[in-house]
Amino acid sequence: MIRFSGVVKKFGNHVVLDGLDFTVAPGEFVSLIGPSGSGKTTILRLLMTLEKVDGGKIDVGGECLTHMRRGDRMVPADEKYLRAARQRIGMVFQQFNLFPNMNVLRNITEAPRYSRRVPAGEAERRARELLGMVGLEDKADAHPTQLSGGQQQRVAIARALAMDPDVLLLDEVTSALDPELVADVLRVLREIAASTDITILCVTHEMQFARDVSDRVMMFDHGRVLEEAPPEKLFTEPDHQRTKEFLRAVIERR
Amino acid sequence: MSWDWNYLWQVLPSVLEGLLVTFEATVLGALVAYVLGLIFAILRRSGIWVISRLVWLIVEFVRSTPLLVQLFFLFFVLPQFGVTLSPLTAGVLGLGLHYATYTSEVYRAGIEAVPKGQWEACVALSLPRTRTWLRVILPQAIPRVLPALGNYTISMFKETPLLLAIGVLDLAGAAFEVGSLNFRYVEPLTLAGVLFLVLSYPASLLVRFLERRFGLAK
């Protein structure tokens, strides 16, 4: 479903990703772990087209995300191409990024209605269904500022799902939450992982969560995949010393 | 020197007529400044190099030349190119264009104060560009800039006497005119000054209220 081929990303002189290769199968739940600055979030931002690659290419669902065909050559994708390409991808952010000037229902229906042309009634019915799924059916008319962080994040998850993405990107979705609010968000994500066939890429520091829901865990260090394995393997007997140290540090911090 | 109440009552109608012109010029000029300034601000963020550079050039040029010269240009030079404007129209356009360069900076600050995450959420949701601006960015940016826009509106109100130079008789102009007809300036000019004060002072209180309610600091 997702294929990175020799992806390079630099910020100024700082090389974040240096020829990264990996693939993710359809329906797979992959967790990206590793120290901060190792390029995990950059991977999600490249997939969401919030950043542009400096080299290599990315394919999503068999179509190229970073380049488009012009004549018989592949050229960097323009805005129009990206607009169509990114429709298959949804993202949930660390800081929720709900629209504070709209109520919860409107936050969820806005994108289906105006980027997919779903009729208002249909979009609203689907939004209420999703709100039910994240346990907030009674908050449809509330404004984001009236909700707790955990509730806001669950709305943001519903908002991303309302576009029926093939790929869902979760960028440290519980990092900005008070500890007692994390569980509700994770419960919703577990349910989504179990009940849908969406391909999910999840950057997280919640190791227990990653261990429970992931099909595969990728450990990043300095913009490279240090190792990847099913969670049972990676969390119990990692191949690399660096992975062991990282896991110990994360567990001790909690 | 004496104060003649009878004379004051006699000139009052002409001065009030001038006040009406001042209102007209301020309101219409402000509308031009609000709309044009917003267009400048959005174009400068268009991401198209030529356009944002061109708009930057226009804004810098207009801002660093005096309003009076711009008024002269609109009223006395444009007719040579076949564009003849009435004094009030030239005044409204001049005032509006000049202040649009200030309001565009105000909008720019307001737009930049909208968190980057809001733009990113719009991208992630594939919201169309117009929808992003009209439903997400501007509704968050504009309340924050209302106080600053209000301040510029008050400035415009107080700058309307400049329009006398192209023959628009605003509040001050009308007072001056009626004074020179009668060779007596004290009453009409005092009246004009008092009217400016009693109108702009409450307006600045309103702006301060807006500042507390919506200000950028919040």
C-alpha cells in the first residue's frame, strides 16, 4: 500500500532521511518508534504531502504520490495532482488541530461536504455514526474549546475517518494529553485497528499500545530503519543494542 | 476676541453638510481599505512568486509616498490618461488605496497568528483552497484584527480634511469655506474641531473594547 524508495529529506543542511526504503502492506498496522529527531514524524508529513521529498519517491496504493507523469517523464507532482492524491490519506495530529470556529459536527462534515461533495444530510449521518464510534455522540453541537484534550483528539480521529481514507497517519496522537485521558483515545484506536481494513502508520511513545495493536514495529534511528519486526519479537528480544537502550529509556520514563 | 453664538447657528448647517461628506469619505474609503487590504494580504501569500512580489512592490510604493501626492495623481493626472474621477471618488479611492497598504499588514499579522496546524489540518482533509480561506483561516484571523482595523478607520476619519486639496469639502473643509465667506473662522473651525473630537473619542473607546474582546494579545 505504501512504498518508500530511496527517500531523501533535508531541512537546510540537516539530512533527516537519507535514502529510506520500506513498504507497508494493505491493512497493516505499523508503529514507528525511535528517539525524537529520528525522522518518524517526517515520514508521516511526507505521506500527508505537508513536506516535499528531496529525493527518491513514495507510492501509495500503486500510484506515485511525489511525482506525476508528464508526457513520458516523471516530474515532481504539482498542487493539483497532490490534491487528488492526498484524498486517500488521513492524518491525526499531536495537537488535534480542530477548527475552533466550528462545532464538532461541522468539524467532521466540512471536508466530506466540500472536498468530496457528499450531500449535507449524508455527511451528517456519517458524522454522527463516527461520533458514536468514538464515544462522543452527545457532543455534536459542542465547540472544541469546551472539550477535554482526549475528547478533542477523538473528534479529530472521527474527522479523519469521515473522509474514508485508505491510509491513516497517527502522529503522536496521545503525546499532548494528560495521562488519564490517554486510555480513551487508545481504546478508540484499538477498535479502529480491529474493525477496519485501513492501513495505519502510527508514530507513538505508547509502547504497550504499539505492542498490542501493531502487525509490525519499525525502530528508527538517524533517519534509517534500525530494525523491524513483529511486536512480540521487537519488544522482547530486539537485535540491536540501540533498540534495547531506547526501550529501557522509554519504559523508565513512564 | 468674542464668541458669536448667532453666527455659530448660522454656519452650523454648512458645517454639518461637511460632516456628512466626511462620513461618506470615511465609510467608503474604509470599505475600499478593508477589501483591498485583504486582497493584498491574500495575494502576497498566494505562493506565486511573481504575484506576491508585485503586490509587495505596490504596497511598498503606495506606503512610502504621501497620501496628498496620491490624491493629486488620481485627480489631476489620471484625466490625462482619459480617466476622470469626481473629487469624492478620487478621494475615496486615494484614501482607500493608501490605507489598504496598512490594513494589508494588519491582515497579514492576523493570518500569521492562525496556528500552522490549522493549515495542515486543511491540507490533511483536502479542503479546497477557497474553503480553507473563507471557513477556517479568515474566521480566526479577522476577529483578532478588528481593533487594528478600527484604529485605521479612526485615522482615516481624521485624514479626510486632506481631501480639501482636490476640492472635496469635508467637515474641516466646509468649516474653512464658510469661515472664509464671512471672514470669521473662530466659530466654524472650533465647531469642526469639537465634532472631530466627540466622534473620534468614543470610536477609540469602542476600539479599546474590541481590543479587550478579540485582541491579538489574547
